[in-house]
Amino acid sequence: MEGVKAEAREGAAVAQDLLALGYGGVPGTASRGASCPDFRALCVRLAAELATLGALEQQREAGAEVLSAGDGPYAEEDFLQQLGRLLRELHCPDRALCGGDGAAALREPGAGLRLLRFLCSELQATRLLHLRSLLDPSPRPPLGEGMVERAGMVQELSLTLQALGLPRPAPGTPASQLLQELHAKISELQPSLPPGSLQPLLSYSLDAPRWEALESLSQSLRDQYRCRRYLLLKRLDLTTSAFHWSDRAEAQGEAMRAVLIPIREVLTPESDISIAHILAARADLSRLIPATSVAVRRGTCCAINKVLMGNVPDRGGRPNELEPPMPTWRSRREDGGPQCWGRKKKKKKK
């Protein structure tokens, strides 16, 4: 009785894992193991996604299958041979499944559920590592331009799905189906928003000349922003370099650079704002709220605002308060002749 209850609990856990991964529940003939075509097909789907996400160490040719379900008289035997190689490549800790007599091991009670549980756990870990590699801002080896663009699109899509509370799509999902699901979810959530919250900031359509003018304006603004940001970064570099001039900084120089350099490397003069941000902007973005308003000050007010500065020394710098210098008088020239400071009298004409 205990064995039956344990197998039922194991089956419920595997079914929950499969549903979380986007697959169907456990096939009813899972107890038959590799002799069941549905069981083999499910294992083939799990192994194919593992290979797509790069969980396998061995490189395979394009289009080559990791597992094949097959439907001939030797389908089960071929499947077991491929399954043994796959489990050894994944470093499966279940030695009974990785052994030579895999067919006998899979016919044991609960062996098929153990196999599915292992494949599900491997797929969950691989998905998390793949998502982490997309969201991790740490530098990675340089990729081609197309690969970088594709990684950015995948990251934006993952963040969109996460914000809407949608599950991660299964590999091979058509883009049209995914966009339909996004549209349906957004249409479902839109009535719960305040009225007018999704009004676009750009409310009229753009033809070809307007697209060109918008692109030209965007490029001009990006150039200006790059110049201003470059100036601010240069001021930042000069300010931080001034801290290294003191005697105390000689002992703490390495620690200061260890803190500053990672932060400074992220700051670049380039702007990541594009026309897509203009199209995605909503009308509430154009509402300017004074920085001294009561609503804004609730979030920016702090104790430092109540501290008053004391008296500071007068450093001058007011030329309008200075008196003009008086001329110096000399009694005689160096050649000994008298020095006249008055105007010369004009001679009268005879």
C-alpha cells in the first residue's frame, strides 16, 4: 500500500512539473516505460528542448535528433540505446537507468516516473540558466550583430511575458500565436486601468517623409546627447582623479579604483533611446510636474534639506566693488628734462 501511495505522489509531482514546463500531464501508460509510444514521444520532446537550450555537451549536426520515438519493431531498442547515451551525457545519478540493461530498469515500478522527473529537473535548470544568461548584464564574449539583436529581442520578450504574468512559451511556438496571446492578455487587463492611461503621445499617423524627418530629428538629438554626456563623463573623470592627489589616497588608491572602475565602465556617451521609445510613449509622459510641488516633495524631502550652511570665508570675485587704480606721478624723465602733464597750448596765428 505504501508503495502505491508513493508512486501516486511521484506521479502527481511529475505531472505538476510537466504542466509548469508547458507540456501535458503524465501519460497514463507511463508504467509501461519505453514500450509505450506516448512515453517515448514525451521523452523525445524533453530531450529536444534540452539540446536546443545547449544543455548537451556533444555537438550534433543540424537537424539530428537526440532521441527518436520511432514506430517500427526495433523502435524500443533504438530508443533505449539513445536514452542511455543521453543520460550518461547529462550525468544522471540514477545508475539503474544508465546501466546496460535499461529496458529491464524501465519496466520496474516507478522507473518511468523517475526518468521523467530527472528530465524535468534538468530542463527546469537549463531554462533558468538560459534566462539568466539573457538577463545578466555582465560582459559576455562578442557575438555577431544578428545574434546580439536576437538576444536583445528575446530579453525584451521575456520581460514582457514576466510583466504580464504569462508562462514562457514552448520552443517552436509561432510568433503569430505568441503575439495573439499577448494581445489577448493586454486586452483583458486594459479595462482595469484608469481611463486615458494608454493614450499614445504620438497620436497621428506617419507617412514616409515624416518618418524620415523623425529619424533625422532623433539622430540629431542623439548626437547632442552624446556630446553632453561625454562632457559630463569627462568632468566626472577629472573630479575623481582629484581624489587621488592627497597623501591618504596613495594607500587607498587600489581600493578606490576597485570600486570606481566597474561603475565607470558602464557609463558610456551613447544613448539607447530610439524611435521605438517614441512610439511606445504614452500621453502622461508630456505632463510636466514642478519639482517643488507637494506631491513630488513627498518623495524627495529628506532631513538634509533642513540643514543650513554656516558662514563661509569671503573669496572675493566682485570686480564692480574695486576702485580703479590711480596713475603714478614721476617728477622728471630719465633724460633730465621736465615732464609736462597739461595740455599743450596752441600757438596763435599771426
